Amino acid sequence: MKAHFIAMDKNIDTKDAIYRIENFNGLLGKLSFDKNGDVVLPIQIKTVKNNKFLKYL
């Protein structure tokens, strides 16, 4: 994420920089922020089979 901020315009504030993040590859998958500043993440439903997490669908 640090590289993302370095690449952005230095004249914008932190909040605006965060709101501009799109498809950041984070721990929970690719995330973005909507116009209200809410995190947008893909929903993943998983199940456990033989002590392993597997995609449900």
C-alpha cells in the first residue's frame, strides 16, 4: 500500500488517497473503496472438508 501512496499525487490528502484505492491486492483479496469510503470486498463463502477450507460454490 505504501507504493500506492508514493505513486499518487503529493497534493491530495490521505483520505482522498485512500478513497482512490482500487483493486488493492490485500490479505482478504482485492479491495476498493466506494464514494462513501466503505470497503468493497468480494464475498467468499467457504466450507471445511478434511480440515481444509474450500470454496463453497
